[in-house]
Amino acid sequence: MPLREQFLAGMARTAATVNVVTTNGASGRGGVTVSAMSSVSADTPRPTLLICVNHQSSVAQQIIENGVFALNILKDDQAYISDTFAGRFKDQLDDKFDCCEWVDMPSGAPRVRDPLVGFDCHVMSADRVGTHYVFFGEVDDVFIAEGGSPLIYARRGYGTAARIEAPVSVAAGKEAEGRVLSVAAFHAFGPILLPDMIRRMTDAEPGLRVDLIEGDQGRITQAVMAGEADVALVYDPGAVDGLDLMPLTELQPYVLLAQDHPLAEKAALAPEDLAGHAMVLLGRPPSSDYFTGLLHDAGVEPQVAFRSSNLEMVRGLVGQGLGFALMATRPASTMAYDGSLLVTRPLTGGAQPARVMLATRKGATLTPAVERFIWFCRDFFDLHH
């Protein structure tokens, strides 16, 4: 691999805060997302920092001409601001500054109303190095939020900082090294499938630490592709660039009802039986498309009254008689959190089962811990089916 590609691959594995650099003045208002930012010194007459901006960005010339810039360090719920200033939502906004609220720093450079940190700087120097300008800025003012966590970019994906326990000794640190497994799981079935597998795996390997990541399909697949998760349990997403997929099992969909729902009198239900009845939909597109698709395929238009990505919220709404739900995973309890009683009925009509898959990053070398997790997953489904 050429040295440049090696350098880029290596830098992709480092973590950096996500920042939006803005400026305003005689050359106009502009802003761009950057990850290359660093403190230089706190012990100069005024603290100094540096940023790097591609020379092809119009913002680089604006910063030179305006002589000022604001460095907005984003919180972990502000990825949409980063994406906007990286040019990803041009079709949605005529002006990228319309994506959020702004206030002016003393220099006049715009600051996100509530970033994690905002630094107001005037330009000390601007040097062209390769494809980028390196701007050294003297800090004139600082905004610090009362709370929040930084938005992190690593392995070409967003993440957030998580605090970890420091080892009590060098020996303990060496013993724990390499004994961490990061597992991501779709939030609807992770709580049902993972606890038993993790218990058996940690019983077999004392000292193994399993870190959990939960979320919807998008969150889980991105965690794997970014290297945040070593392995993931997901519903079949179809072919996805960047993922290797292994089938685990198939889950037959069923209808979840309140015990006193009129349809509960039937021993089994066809999609046509659900026509005209209110539906409580689990998940959001694209993961929810599977459940609505089961009805569409039978010519039934879903009457979605409520939707939630929380499995127990869906079960609670169904338990209160607010609609039926289509499910694939089966919690052991027939009672919702609020004590309302639930019943399940098979969905007839040849509905396509939901496929549960193991996902790993495409081309990644599987560690021994990942290989053992895969073995325990397959063993789990062999025991339960």
C-alpha cells in the first residue's frame, strides 16, 4: 500500500472532536466542518490553537480576509450540524446556517447557540501546507456549556466519548488487554437474546468484559462499519457495503393483542383480519418497513395510530387496547410493564420470516473473542429452536 494510503488508513483509526469553524466580516459569513484542530499553548500572552481548512474551501479565503474565526466544538447530539456544514444537506437548505440557532462572538464570528465549547479567535498566521491552510488563532473569548459530551469522529463514523475504569496496576492492565468484546444489537431483540448468551460466555471466560451498544438498524450497522462494535446482531439489512453478514435464525412474525381485543377471540389471524384496526408500529423506517410490508403484501393498508422504537412502550400501548402490533421477537412475559395482559396469535398467509443476522466489518480479521461469540450465538439458537 502506498505511504499516502497507509497514512490515511492510520489517521482514520484515530479519534477527533467534530468542529464547525465559522467566520464573518468584510469577506462575508462562512463555515465548514473540520476535524483537524489542536491546542498550541495556554502560556502565550493569549491562549493559542490551530485549525486546518482545505485550500479549496471558500471559507479558507474568508478566514484570511476577515482575520477572525470561531471554533465550535459540537456535542454528541449535534451531528446534523456537522453534516450540514460538510455539505450533505444542500438539497434541504438554501443557507446552511439555517440548520440551527446562532449567536455572535465578540469578533462577529457566528457561534452555535449551545455547542460544547466555542472559541473566538483572531488569526495570527495562515500557512499553506499541501492541500490545507494551517491557521494559528489567538483566543479572545471562550464559551463553555454546562453539560454535554463531545461528538467524536473515528473510523469514518460518528461516536461519543465513554468513560472507562482505569486499571489499578500495570499487571491488571496487561491482564485485561485484549479481553474486551464490543457487541451491538438491535434494541428490539437485544434484551431478549443477549443476556443469556453473555452469561454463558462470561461463565466460560472469567475476566472477559462485554461492552454493549444498542440502537436501531442504522445505529448498529454504522457502529460495526466504524469499528466501534466488533460484532452485531441485526435484522437482515440486505446487502450493505462494508458489512459481512452471517445468518443466525429466522423468526416468524405474530400479532400482539390486548387480552380483551376483539381479534383475540381468533386462534390465528390473517393480514386481512387486521384491516381497519389501529396498529402500534414498532420501530421507524427502514426497520419498521418489514412490519408494514407484511400488510401491504396482502393488500391491507396499515392504520398506524402510534409508533415507538421502544419494545416495552409498544407492548404497553397494545396492552391498553390502543391497537395491535406485529412482532418477531417474543418476550417471555405475557404482561406489559403497566400490568396489562397481552396475548399472541400466529400470523397466517405465508408471511416472510424476519432473519436475524450476525454482522462484522467487511474484510475484518475476526478476533478469538468474536469467533467465540459467534459460536455461542449459534449454540444459543440451536438450543432454543
